[in-house]
Amino acid sequence: EQILTQPATALPTLRAAVTGLPAYVPGRRSVGADIAALASNESHYGPLPAATAAVAEAAGRMNRYPDMAAVELRERIARHLGVTAEEVAVGPGSVGVLQQIITGLCDAGDEVVFAWRSFEAYPILAELAGARPVRVPLDDGEGHDLDAMAAAVTDRTRVILLCTPNNPTGVPISHRRLEAFLQSVRSDILVVIDEAYVEYADAGSGPDSLALYRRYPNVCILRTFSKAYGLAGLRVGYAITTAAIAEGLRRTALPFAVSALAQKAAIASLDAGEEMAARVSLVKQERSRMAAELEAQGWALQPSQGNFLWIRADGQLLATLVEAFDAAGILVRAYQGDGVRITVADPASNNRVLRLLAVHAPLPA
Ligand code: PMP
């Protein structure tokens, strides 16, 4: 028998696009009762009881592959939003769907335009696809600078990512401004409206994305069950887009990426929409209470439409805040050079945040 010997010089290497990515630093998990997990904008209520029951019911069939086309879930989402199931693509979290979108539309060297700072996965997914991430700085109010974004478009631009309300600043894009933007960009560019936090937005604060989708077929709406619906750990999100793009996204998807448990839980969660809305309104009350108190403490905040608050800070102030939150056992998200994002949760955790920030509040001018 012939034994092939390899030249023993080189070892397998990763693509440069991969080695160039920032190292993945997992968020610290909450490990004790005294730790407040306010770093990931999760729901502090836990899953909706109907979702837990649906998962328990489906668990006995884990030996079977899930429905790869997720027909029942897509039909339920379609009914929820008044579109057809053909216009719905689901994936393992909205970040999974976004990966399908970017790899489905971008060739190497194509450009993905987005605001910065925004959701951290945007540049990573673009780089992974071999596309070029184009970051457009936020405006003075920490919202999207849509004029600058339109000006950043080139003939290589294939996808524009808009995040409303924006993670991490909480600032929404108004309907009027977004519509004017859509009128100004080429119709062959897919404009993704990432609405991961839309359930927390006050009515009328952000765009009527479905109305825009109906008028501008290059609009793609991205939503998730991870935030207000409380299913972050199950991984399920979706896009609303034309049937042709949705069908293409299903082709780029990893087979069976959305588990049967996740599909069942998502359907049960949509069925429990009123219960979700009641939870959301309590979070919004807490958001208002916290924002008012922080402003009274002297913090300058942008009004957040997400389930989080954004404290602008850099240099020494940021370092001090990071250390203080750490010492207090409160897990928050710090962004080097930019600020700290704090999830709005139960009143007791929120009060801990308020007490901590009172100590470090800027002195009144
Ligand atoms: N979009 C935005 C703006 C987010 O903040 C997140 C989660 N941090 C996601 C998408 C992805 O969430 P998931 O993959 O859990 O749906």
C-alpha cells in the first residue's frame, strides 16, 4: 500500500479576512444572584410561558430534523405583519439572516454601508463575505447621518444597513427622513432596516417600515425574537423582503439552522403578543423613569427608543465607569472611546445603576 507523505513545512492558515477580524470576546455571563446582567439587551422576564411550554412539547422530537423551510413559522410571521410567507426568510437569529443577506448579495470588493457606531456584527459580516465595510459616522445627535450615508454610496455599494432604533445609542430614524433617503438611493441597493428593538419604540418615533417596504421593494426589514420576545438563547430571527430575495436567502442558509424548538417557541411567542406588549410597556416605563433621573443627575442623554440607555463617555470617565460597574457586579457594555450601553431591566437592577451613576455624574456646568 502506498503511503503519501506530505511536505511538512506549512500548516493550514486562515483567510486574511478572518485573521483581520477583531478577536471574539464573549460577554461575561451572569454567575450569581447579585450580578445584574445588563450587557446584552435581553429580556429580564424570561421567555413567555407559552414559549416554554411549546419547547417542552417539541423536545420529545429532537431526534428529527426541523422543517427546513420553516413553513408554519413563516406563515405565522406573514399573518402577523400582513405579508405573504414567500416574503419571509428565517434564520438563526437576525444576525444569521443578515449573514445570509450579505453573502447572498455581495461579491468580493462590493461595499456594505452602515452608520457607526452601530451593531458590531455589521463590519464583521461584511469582512467575512469579502466585502468592504463602509462606516459613516453618526450625526451630532447620535443618529444616522442619512445625507452622509447617501454620499458614501458608490457603484460598488450593494447593501445599506440602517439600524432603528440604533444599537447602542437608542436613536431612531424618522419615517420622513428614511423615506427621503429611499427616494435618493439607487433601487438596486438593498436597504436593510434592522429593527431588532422595534417593539420598544414609541409609536411614530421610527419608520413605518412595512409601509416603506410596500412602496420601495429594495427595502428589507430585519427583526428578531431575541429581544422583546425573550428568545435570545434559541436563535431565531427573520427578514421581510421580496419573494425573489427571500428565496435566495433560503438557498444561502445553512440547512436546518433554525431548530424545531426555536420555530415552535417563536410561533407561541407571536400568539402571546399581548403578554409581550405588557412586558414591553413596563420596560418603557422604567426607561422613562431612568432617563428622567439620569438627566436630573446631570447626564446628557439622547432619548432612547430601545430597551437600553446610552451614556456617552470616553477617556478617564469611561475607565472610571467601567471599573465602577465591574466592582458593583453590574454587567454593562462598554465601547472604547464612545460610551456605555446599559440594558433597562427590573426596577431593583435599574436602581443599582441609578445609584452608581449618581456617584459619577458630571458636575452641573
Ligand atoms: N441587530 C441588532 C441591532 C442587535 O442589537 C442585535 C443583537 N445584539 C441583532 C441584530 C442580532 O440579534 P439576534 O441575532 O439575536 O437576532
